[in-house]
Amino acid sequence: MTSDTTGSHADRHDEATTASVREPAPGTTTALRRFRAGAATAAEPLVGGVTNAIGAAMAGLRELPGMRVRRIRRLGRQPLPSLDERYPQARRARPVEVGMQTIPVDEIRGTAVGGGDQRGGDFLPLRPFRGRNWAGRWQRLRKAHEALANLPAIDVVKYGDGYWVIDGHNRVALALYTGQQDIDASVVELVPPGGHRTEPIGTLAGVVEAARPVRSRATTETTTAAAAKAGRKPTKDAHPGDAEPR
């Protein structure tokens, strides 16, 4: 009898203990819910950031070099957009010198000069307009790129939602075909009447940096001329970017 009573007391004690574990004290449930909600909210930016990073990496992996080349070639079958045709009102815009910048290649929309109907959407001349001289210049440009030479900055105007090329169409084409994401450019912004510029004015440091290849070539030419005048054989110093096509 004593054993049964003891067992009964033990069972009731276990049930009470289990109940105390399963049923939190008043107010605890609300606190737990707040904690869980706060933890979920705090985790959202981290999860979102990781998801975006993975998505960007996958997007880059999806387009292999061969796929990119085929995509750019398809663009080449379409006429290159022209600033005058797309935005006739740009002729009334006020040009503001911005200076040297590094701009995204995918924000270059087309050409700002005549002859856009002679180029494809890949910025290269259409086949009927590819002469022997152009082919030679294109090969020199490609070799300069492969040699990691400093290519001259392109000249663009900014209007609307992108940039339009004045000089450097072939360099833009090379950037597209090689998957280059950014390119150095001398930028002039076209500000509509009554509008305001959106680009900051470039710094003197950017202009000096952009002039470095020009100074380098000038130094080489001076050295070569001095050596020739002195009757010495000039030292060979190749500059693959000296005669780059525009």
C-alpha cells in the first residue's frame, strides 16, 4: 500500500514537472514570439544579400564566352541606334564638359555621329563597309588588348539613360566581345533646356591620368629622334596602342 501511494505521488510529480515545461509562465509566450519575429526580421537582409550574391554569380556563369559572342553577333545584325534619331531634341541641349570617367559598357546605347546606319548593334561596321584598312586596324586593336596595352579613352556624350559614342566605336565593340564591363571615357553631358547636369565635374587627377599614355608615347618619340640624330640605333620599344582604330 505504501508502495502504491509512493508511486502515485511520483507520477503526479512527473506530470506536474512535464506540465511546467510544456506550459511556459504567463508572458513568456509573448516574449518568445517577439524574439522569433525579431530574429526572422534580422535574418532577412542577410538571407537577401546572400540570395542576391548567388543570383549575380549564377548570372555571370550562365553566359559563357561563346554564348556572349553569339549574343553580340546577333546585335550586329541590327542597325546601331543613333542619338539624333532616338532623341532629336538633343540638338538643343547644352553641352557640359564632365571629364574622364570609367563608365559601364552596358550603358553605351549607340552612336552620336553620322554613319550609324553603316554599323551594327555590336558597334562594328556592317560587312559591306569593312575595308582592308579597317581590318588591319581591328587586328592591331585586338593585339593591343591581348598585350594588355593602355588603350585611349573613348569620347562619349551622355543623354537620356545612357552614353552615345563620338569616337571609339571599335573599342566599344572590342569591350563587348571580350566581356569587358567598364571602359574609360571622356564624357560630355548634354543638358536639356531648363535642365540640370547629373554628372559631377571630373577632377584634374583624372585628366592627368588619362594623358599618361600620350606622355609616354611622346617621350618615346623624343628619345627615338634624339638617338637617330646622334647616329645611334634607337632602342625598340613597342607601343601596340599607338595606331588604334577609332
